[in-house]
Amino acid sequence: DALTCALEAGFETMVFRSEGEVRAALKLAKFRSIVVTPEGKMLQLGDAEDWEECGARVGISSAADQEMAVQAIEQSRQVLMEAEGDWKVIPAENLIAAAQCAERAHGRAARLLVSCDSAAEAQVLLDTLDVGVDGVVLQTD
């Protein structure tokens, strides 16, 4: 299955849609786990087995959504960008630039993660603007 392959390949963080999925997966191995809630919060399972907010998910289907994503970049520790359809590279470029500006202005930048559908798409996003996104979330069934 995808989780086993990812762990064997050295992936350290897995992103899930529910706490139940995390609890089941943690029976296989120990890894950093994040849950993305339907409300768009990113929660990380802490050492004390409690959930701590660690970022925000932003859906992008318009220029207005990109503006909201830029605000999230400025306010969150990490942002998961989920773009609709094939329109991912341009928003990723814009958010990479926003993260760089935030880092220069505030001395810190959010980690930018992008949801993608294939390994080829992940590679493009990791190489975008010669800087790339900080991570990809490969969607699996």
C-alpha cells in the first residue's frame, strides 16, 4: 500500500483526512502525522498524544483564493495548497514568492506544501522557480 511504500522510501511525514486514519496507520510505524480537517486546519499529533494546530489548508480556484493563501503564508507555520484542476504551478510560484517576501520582512516563512496527483507533477512543483515548494502531498486512494 502507499503508506508502506512511502515509509520504506524514507518519507517522515504523512498527511491524513481523519484522526481515525492516523491511529490505524500508527499501528504500522512511528512517523510525524498531520490531519487536515474539513474546516481547513492542519493538526499535528504531539508527543502527549494531543492534536496541535500546525497550519492551514487553502483551496485555490481563483485569484481571490490566491490572496487568501498569501495571508495564510504570512500567518501560519505551514500552508497546504490544494489547487483545482491543472492550475498549480502559477499559484505555487506566487506563494513561493510570498513566502520569500514574508521571510525577508518577518524573519520567518511558512512551509509551503502542495497537493499533487502524480510523481511527475510533484517533481515540477519541487523545482518551481529553482527554489521549489517545501513539500508535496501526493494524493492516493
